[in-house]
Amino acid sequence: MSEYTFDDLAVVMGTYNEEEAIDTVLSDIEEITDGRAEVVCVDSSSDRTPEIAREHGATVIEQPPMGYGYAVREAVLTPDRPVVVTTDCDDTYPMEQLPEFLELINVGHDVVSGDRLYHGAETMPGFNRLGNRLFALAASALMGERVHDTTTGMRAYRREVIESIEWTENTGLSAELLIRPLMRGYDVREHPIEYRERAGESKLDPIEGGLAIGKSIVKVCLEERFE
């Protein structure tokens, strides 16, 4: 089995009007990986987010605003490096834990999923925290296997996992990116991460977004179980 290094790593994200945070996120990635990781941003911004990303040497793919799933799906499929890590551009996820994710891929896991709720996610709004726990319970019941955080934005994937599955969801893509690999028998490891307070304002309506994620969880679990 190959021993992957930062030269084999791509860090990808969808970006949408995150000029308050994107510089910090990309600076952290550069520092932690010694500038060796490829960075891909799929951007729909009207502010300086894409300019800042390009200043850091990131590949920026511009597309009209179509939602989380369209951006992240494009982001994960663009680079050809063997390990792909998804993150968000709002500085909530700990880039300092990238070496841990890479190490877990190297010991044989196909997907490493950051578990925000393990440490309590106290910086997350209470309504969102409750919703994420309910999503995890619903997905666990439908899959028949316990998971703890279905909607985390920070995961590492072997490239062959990304390329072997047709991704269909938009708002619920984060849940789909965990559920389909798990139900298809890939080795999925949930790994505790620290979750920080976001920089800037959230773009997701918690009610509308929550309903969309819930529908995606049910749809994807039933498709994987019965098709």
C-alpha cells in the first residue's frame, strides 16, 4: 500500500462570499502542508473570495450559485491526487488535523470523517447541534450501523472512492458522501475533530436546509438498501 504524503493530497471546498475567512483557511493549509497540498475552490462569490484564493495559489473554478452540493461535487472530482480532503471555507474546521487524516488513510481507511459532535461542538448553534444529532440517529437507524456526525464538512477520501460513486444530492451532499461509501462496504472511520465558531454569516437556512438534508438521508439510505 502506498504511503501518501502531502504531495498526494488535495484539499477542496465550495466557496461563496467568504472573504472574511478564506485567507485564514488557505494560510493554515499552506502552513500545515508546507505548501505541498493542491487546493481547489469551486466559487460562486460576488465578493473578493476568488481573488484571495488565487493569491494563495488555489485553483478556482467559477460557477453560478447552484448550492452546496453542486460546488462540492465539482470540487472533489477536479483534482487527480490520490487523497482528497473536503473542508469548508468559513474557518470552522481544524486544518492542523490534516496530518491525522492522512495518517488514517495510510493505515488503510478509505474514508476518514471528522466527528464534530464528539467534543460537544459547543461553538455550533444549539438548534444546529440538535439537528445534527437527529440526522445521525436517523441515518444510523436506516443503515443499521451507528454513525455520529453525518453532515460534517471535513472528510478525507481515497480517490477511487470518489470516482466509484455517482453523487446525486445538493444540500444533502455532505450526508451522501458518508452514507454511500459506508453502505457499499468501504472502510469508513469517524475521527474526532475540534469545531470552531464560523467567521462571517452562515448562508444556510437551518429549517429549509435541515429539511433538505433529512430528505436526502432517507432517499440515499433507501436507494443503497434496495437498489
